[in-house]
Amino acid sequence: MILIDAGERSDHAFDAKLLMAMQLGERGHRVAIDATTRPADLDRSHRYQAAPFLADPADLAMSRVLVIGAEALSPETLQGLAGYRLGADVPVTLTGRFADRQAAIGARTKAAYVLGREPQVIDLADLQKSPLLPASPLPALACAHPATKRTRPEVFLCLPAESLEDPATLAAIGALDYLPEFGLTLVLAGKGRELLRMTRHAHLRAFGASELPPATLAAMADAAAFLGEDVGGERMAAFAADLMQAGGAVIDATAGAALAATGAPALRGPQDLAALGNFLVHTVLPNRHEIGRQTQASPWLKSHSIKRFEEALDLQAPSGRTAAASSQRVLFVPTNGVGLGHAQRCLQVAQEMADPAACAFAAFPSCLPMIEAQGLACLPLVSKSPSHHEEYANDLVNYLRLRRHAARGSTLVFDGGYVFDSIYRTILERALNGVWIRRGLWQPGQIHGAALEREKVFRQVIIPDEAFDELNADYTYGRHISHVGPILRRDADGPGEATEAGALTREDLAERFGLACRELLVTMLGAGVAADRTAQMQLLCSIAERRAGCLHLIVVWPGASVPPAVYGWKNSRVVRTRRTLALCRAADLAVSAAGYNAFHEILYHQVPAIFVPQTASFMDDQERRARAASGRGLAETVMAHELLQMEREVRAFLDDGKAARIREALATSALPQPGNAAAARLIERSMTDGR
Amino acid sequence: MTPTGSIAYVVDPRLPGGTSSAVAAELLALAEIAPVRVHALETRMFRGRAVAPQLAAALETLGLDLVWNAPTVSADLVVFHNPAVLKFQRDPGVRIVTRHLIVVTHENFLRPGAAEAFDVAGCLGQLDRATLSPLKSLAPVSPHNRQCILDWLDRNPGRDGWSVLGQDWFNICDHPRSVPSPAPADRRGRHSRPGAEKFPPLAVMDLCFPAHAQANVILGADSYVAAGLDRPHWSLYPFRGLDLDEYFAMVDFMVYFTAPGWRESFGRVMAEAIAAGKPVITDADTAAAFDGAALVASPEEVDAVIARLVGRPRLYRDHVIAAQARLDRHSSAAFREAFLRAAGPAIGVAP
């Protein structure tokens, strides 16, 4: 393990360490950063990027210590070096751009005092005669990265935030975005992204300059133009060098020729955005392969490459990196809430995949038994908890797990409403084929740019439609959006479902619960997370209590919380099971929330039902969904507060023939074909298509 | 015999610690021979610092004023103290015209392992360019310091303009002598500036200052205090956190090892301890400056050396008295003799 330290303890020095760690990590080296050197006020983006590298040095078997920026060795860094109690066989290397011979001797001497032996000193001025950033502590820049296949070139535009204050800038960028010859992505320094969100150009694909590792940005780009006064800091310089190394075209459109003046293989481009489009379309893109070839052959690039730096350190790059990159798997990641509904939907799709054995899951522990029962491997993720010291602590852990688990270039299928940082970053950093299964019917307040901004990282978005057309709406547009029929558990076709659906009879249930079962009422009102349904459950228990031979089953997912009061009724029983469909199919009446899965299963399996929509602000628009069915006479909708109406409707269903009428209506209604198989085909197609 | 030539000292008077004490003692000693003009340089190394108090006191005693930043220093003999003060600049800021330039090398040119301690060539080069003199000498302050100069010259040929004085330009050690304790105990101490170079690895410190000692007093332990080091059996004091008399009253032995990558060029703190009646235990290179006055041991041997002397108070006393006698070789009178031998011809005194 290589421990990376920096001469100074500052935010800037920490970021330089992080960049160095990323670069060496990309080369396959095992690297770490002393967690105690992390700045206390590190922002969220940096926390995610730093997480894979932070470690307690006491836990590490260190093979080397690398101190960058050693031209300024702070007492804290020296004290840290002394505190590591390094073995005599652990080499310590100092790198820096030393102003003169005394500066190099001084650094060596200070380190020697605390180490008790001599460190290796590398003066970067000897390696890199004309760096992009002469004052940077970062030793190496260009880190080789496998090029990603793309059907259309991607052009990145790197801009300082202040340039967006000129209205003409965004107008020109907006025009560039409409050019069909390339895809456009902005990389914005400082508050650029926040500024962009406040404009009518918020739809433009954009990343913050420090949001992602430079190598990740480089892997997404074929060409990048740098505008503004200078390169824009270490991350942008690293991005430029990484792109050069990957054979991309780097266009220096800075005012002072900040890149080209160093001898770096950058094309001098127009500083005027209005001219950039033509320059790209007619000069750069038609010649980009030759530009890339010449760029990669540049002596400047060789002297600024991580490989050259490794040689100076006498560091062997580990092998085996490419082997991991070639493995192809499909990782389903159903999250949000407890994740059971999402996991169930993903399972239906996985079962339709041509090679289900190539599928694996990463899901919350609540979903593990259900997934593993289908014979699929599942990486447990950590659920959010109020006990965590910060709101995204669980997601940081999930990020580390996903990052470790997902092979570069493989496929990640996410099912959920909110794209967590862990998902977003893993897809980008591992160059994954991202697929988003995103059911619709969001509440109006949920449909906004911020929620959908991360759609940009998915190659394919699959929208499982609602059964009724008026409920289907597009929030975003593009060739990457595909609609499929409702995804749901299908009768007797899926593994395990035949037994589930077919085996449950009234006799089975009577024997199982020790009660007569001439009439079966099934209640599925949720796990209590979205809303407290105690009153409604109590009402249904009391109704069942008054009906001789009525068995009332309160069905919840395993692990759900149930109000203790419902355990006191004679005709009611709490059932913790995933076999909800089989119970519904056996029921005379189901009283259910109108979540996507339950709703469609009830309709497609012709179960007479009263829907009690969840109305929490973070849920989908269940009332619209429920009323779409009840308006067609295919179910009834009763709002949670309408308790008297509930009693009347239960009587109508069970005593007045309404259940039979609805069952008959469902049998004759034309519902769209389920989309399980279509979703699987779309995933498979995305695995072979370029972006 | 009274010198007929003029003597000028060139020094950055803000030099901290032992070097300023050494220069102050020299000025006081030389007052009996001839007047000395003291030129003050403002080097980048000590930017923002005040004149060292011990030097200021000596100048006041002698009624001398510092001559600040003279563009040219001209004298029959010019003594330049510590060329390392020039390491952060490219020009000394003064021109020197003299019959003999003596550069006193208070800092070792090489560290253990032969790594260069500072940019020696850069500093000597500055003096070369700034000086018009038929004779330029490097004056080592101790045998170890001398060896470093010779080794450096070996490795850096082409410095033919420089000679090395045949005798050491030692620090004057005129400290008042104290009698040794008649009943020494295993009370150990060390004092130094708090720099990292002054301290050996912690494992060595643990060997030298063990829990079974009756006292372990560490003066100048700023870095340990800052790091919150957990050694309940150590009494840690920051630099100047104790008056030296107070400190010496708390210990019967001075155990002094430094970072393996650094050596004292002279070791004034050890002279202070010997004068205070305390046996000094240190490594062979460091002890060499005192010609047998310091006891040589490895860290592993410290316990045995101390046990032997604690068990035999007479031996303890004899050792201290002998060590103090050897320290007399570093007296003011001895320095004056050595000075005249080295610099006499330049100032009209026959050697």
C-alpha cells in the first residue's frame, strides 16, 4: 500500500493528494491517504472521491510513502511522517518543484531528521520541464485510460463560472448544443453549475470541475475545449492531460494559450464561442483520430505521464487491470425506501434476461431473502438510518461497495426514483452501461430538473408504463428513453410464482390459521413508513370481526412494523410474507395501497380491490392511479380518511355483488401487454450499443 | 604582542542559540587583544528576528555598536561566522576586502551518511564572488566538523581557493563550574532546542529515558508536548521552560543523542552540562569535540553506564572533575592563543 501525503496540510494539498491517489489507483496501485489529514469541512463531492482512499495508517501494511509538494514541508506533515513509525524497508519519496538546490536539500534534511534515514527526493523540474501548472504540487498528470466506444463524438467545454454571467455565452453554448455532429457537455468551475441551473439552459449536460475524477471526465470525452484566462486549476489540467493520453483532441481556447504555450499537444482554437462550432465540425472532428495519434506520440505527454513518474519512483505498475475491465455482468440495484417494490420489479426483468446467471443484485438487506430465493447473488447495501452521523453516510458505504463490485464496462440497472450519489458516481467512474428503470406518475412537485439531472449518466432509461394511458407522461425526451408495458409478477410464468399463485386455497388458509375461511379479506396498506394506517386496519378488523367465517389477513412485507392493536381481533391475522400475489388471488376482496406493483398485480390478476392511496409527498401519485381504475369500474378508491365510506364499500363488495362485477369487468378489460421481457431486451441491447 | 592590523567580524547577529553564544564569547575574549569591528548582515534566514540576547549583552559590555549592512567590509582580518546563513539567498549583500578571510563553519557540511547538510557550494560561491582576498580559510569548530569539511572538499573538487585551518576554531566554554553530586542518583535529563534534528527516534528516547529511572527531564520537548506524547515517566518542558540552573538541579546525568541524520558540530549543551558537574553520555562522533570529557555509549548501553556511576559515587566525581579539566582546553585564553596562531600573520602578529 502506497501512502500519499503532501507537504502542506491544506484543502488544496489534500485535493492534490486525492488526484495523485486517483492517478496511481487508475494504474492499479493500492494507495491510501491518512484519514486524519482530511479537511474537516470537505464538501460532499470530495468526500465521495476521497472515501476509497482514506485509511488509518496504523491499519496499513505500507510499501512506500510518497510525499508530494515537498517544497513546502509543514511541521504537521513532518510530525505525521515521524508518527507512522515506518519500517526501515519502507521507502519514502519526496517530490516537489524545488526553487533551488538548497530547497531540495532542505526538504531532504527535514524529512531525514524525522525519519531517521534518508528519503528519495525527486525534483519534478527534472522530469517535467514545462508543466501545465508550474506551481502545482501534483507530480504527474496524464493517466492512460481505455477509450470508450461511442457512435457520436462527445465534446466537453471547460468554462470558468464567471463566463456564464455574459448572456451571450449561454446563447452560443445553446446553439452548439443543437449541432448534430457531436454531443456537448459543459465542465464548469466554481459556482458554474448553480448558475446554469438558474437559467433557461439548465437542461444542458454539465459537470462541476471538481465533481468527478479527471480520468472519469476524460473517459467520457473525445475532445475538450478550454476557455477562459487559464487552464482552470489542477483538475482541469489533469483532465486535459488524461484526454491527451486517451487520444482525445484538446483545444486550447484560453486567452493566454495556457496549454499550447507549455508545449503540450493542444490545438490552438478560437476564443470566440461563435466560431468554435465550425472549428469543431470542420477541423477537429473530421481529423480527430489523426489528432489523437499525434497527441499520443508527443514527447511532452510522455514526460508528463504517470508512467514516466512510475519509472522515476522505480514503481512497477501491477498487472491484471485489463482482465477486470473485460468481464461483463448485469448488476441490478433497486433502491429507495425499503426497496422491496423496486427489487421485485427488477427480479421480473432479470428473470427475462437471456442469461439470468449473468445477473446479480445489490440491494438493501430487506430485499436479500426475496432475491436470494430466486437463486441470484445479492450484495447487501446499507439503508439510511437516523443513527448515522451524517445524512449520506450509508450511501458513502454503498458507493464503496458498488465501486468495488462493479467491473469496468459492465451494466448497472438502477430501479428507483432518486439517483443516489453512489449510483451516479459508480456508473461514471467505472464507465458502466447505466440503465434506469424509472416508473412514472410522479407527483407534480417531484418533477423538476434537479431530480432528473442525473439521467445524463444513463445510456438507457426504461419507463414501465402505467396500465392506463392518461397516467403515462414523459418528463424527459430523447432516443435513450423507452417505454415498456407494466412490469409485474405474471401468473404462473415466473419461477416460484406458479406454486405461489396456484397452491393457496381457502382450506389451506383455514388450516394454517385455525379459523374458518368462507370469506377472505386481504389488507395491504403498507409498512407504516409512508403513513400510519392503524385506524384503517382497525376498521377492517372490526368489520371482519362482525362477519362469521371471514378471515382477515393483514399482509405486510417481512420486517414491516404493524400496530400492536390489530393482534387482538379474533378474525384477523398478521401475515409477514412476500407471497402477496397468491393471497390476493385467493381473496374475495383486497384493500390495498395503490403502489405500482400492487396496483398492477391486482388489475392483471383480476382481484376485486378497494385502493387506499398513499399520499405522502415522496410517493408516486397513487390517488391518480387508483382513480384511473375506479373511474373505469375496475376497482374502488377510498381515501384514508373516508372510514365510513370504507365500511360501505366493503359491504358492497362482499354483500352486494360488487366484487363479482369488478372481477368480471377486469376479465374483459384490455390491459397493455406486460413489459417484463421488453425491458430485458432493452437492457441487452444497451449492452451492445455505443452511446 | 599587540596586533597592528584591523579585525572585522561579519555575522548575522540574529543567529539563535549556541552560535550567537560562541560569537559573543569570542568577542569578549578578543577584547583583550585588539578592537573588533562587528558588521551585521541581514540574511533571509533570520528575517524578522531580533538580535540574539547573548550577543547584544556582549556588545553592550564591550561598548560596541553593530555596523548594519555595510556595502563593503574592509579589514586585515575578516572573520565570517557560519556560511550556512547564506543558504536562502544568492548574494551575501556585502563585499569583503581583506588579507585573510576566515569562515567559521558552525554547521557541519555533511550529515551522517554523507548527505549534504545545506547548499555548501552555493554559500561558499557567494563568499567567493564577494571577497577580494589572497587567503581564504575554512575554520572547523570540532574534529567531527573538520572531517565533514574534508569529506565535502573531497567530493567537491575545484575549491582550490579555500584552505582549512590546522586547528579547530572551538567554542569558548567559560561556564562557571559546579561540583559534582556526592550521591548521584539515576536522574537523567537532556536539554536542547526543540528542532527535530536534536531528537533521536522515539525508540532510542525510550531506551535512554526508561520508566525505572528516578527522573527523566526533557527540556526543549515542544514537539512531544504538541503531539500529546504519552510517557508518564517523562517530565517534559518546552524550550526555555526551565531556567538552566533549575534544570541541572533536577538531573545527575545528561543523556544526549540526536537524530541519526544529524550531528552536533560542536555541542555547546554538553559543555554546559559538564561545567554544571554532570556526566554527559553520547555517541562517539558527538563526544569527539570534547576529547574524552563525554562518555561514549550506545543507547542500549546507557543504563549500564549510569548504573555503574550511581553505584560508585567516587568514580562519578572523578569523571566529572576530569571532564571539567578537559573543558579548560576550551577557555578564553586557549581561544586567544588559537586565534593568534591562525590569524596572527594577517594582523601583524607573528605566530
